[in-house]
Amino acid sequence: MTPYRNWYAIYTRPRWEKKVASLLERKGIECYCPLNKVPKQWADRKKIIYEPLFTSYVFVCISNEETVPVKETDGVLNFVYWLGKPAVIRQEEIEAIKQFLQEYETVSIERTESINPNDKIQIIDGPLMMREGRVMEVGHKKVKVLIPSIGFNLVAEVEITNIAKMKSIA
């Protein structure tokens, strides 16, 4: 009997998405790194390149027993958590991403939730990655975040694309 498998999202080191997917495949772990066709213009030529659709994310379809080999893979930082457990991604959502990328080129993603002052956030990319803080001010492309650390309050301006709003547990 084969163990029950779920899809999960994992955080990777920045710009390691394709490499992590390759390393996971070598371990025999089913994974999916959605790639977007993007035309790039250089001074002397144009070229189509494949960039990860979700920066710093790769999806894995694994059983509970396979979580350790995934975490031990170079470039994997952690699973994406929801309410204290690795967040399960529905099969239909993975299929929808695959179908969307087959039907459309040059796809972009946008966050659906708004970031507001006093929201609790986690920084998901950049030098302060994995730090938590509170939003003080929201600009057009940057957010001023208060990061309590070692007895001091650090205030950092962080690109809005590099933060994720944390869900409050009531």
C-alpha cells in the first residue's frame, strides 16, 4: 500500500528554485517548480528564458515520511506553515497553475491581500528573511516595518513583494 501524499509549498533560498527542484527530482521526490516564459532583451539579441513563477517557492508531493529528505535538500529553507503545520496545497490548485501556464505566456502574480499599518508580517525574501515584524507605514512599493530584535526596535524599509501578512490566531 502506498503512503498518502499531499502537495506542500517549500521556501527555497533566493534564486534556487530550479536547482532545488532538480535536487529533489534526483532524490525521487515528486516536485513542481512552475516556470514562466519571459522574453528578455539584451543589447545584441532577444531570448526566451524560463523564470520561476513563484520566487523562493517549490511545490512537493510527499508523504509524512518524506519531509526529512526534503528539509535536508540543499537550498530548502523550510516548509510554508499555516496554523502551526505545513500548509497543504490542493491537487486542483497545482493542476490549475499547470493549465494556466500552458495556456498563457508571460504570466505575472500579484498578492491578493492588502498590507496595512499594524499588520503582523513575516519577511520572505532579502537580508531580513524569516524575521517577523509589524507594519508601521505602507508606501507604493515599500513598507516600513518595525522588527523587535535583541532589545532594540529595528525599523527597515522592505520591498512590498518581500513580505507576507501573517494570519492572526484568535
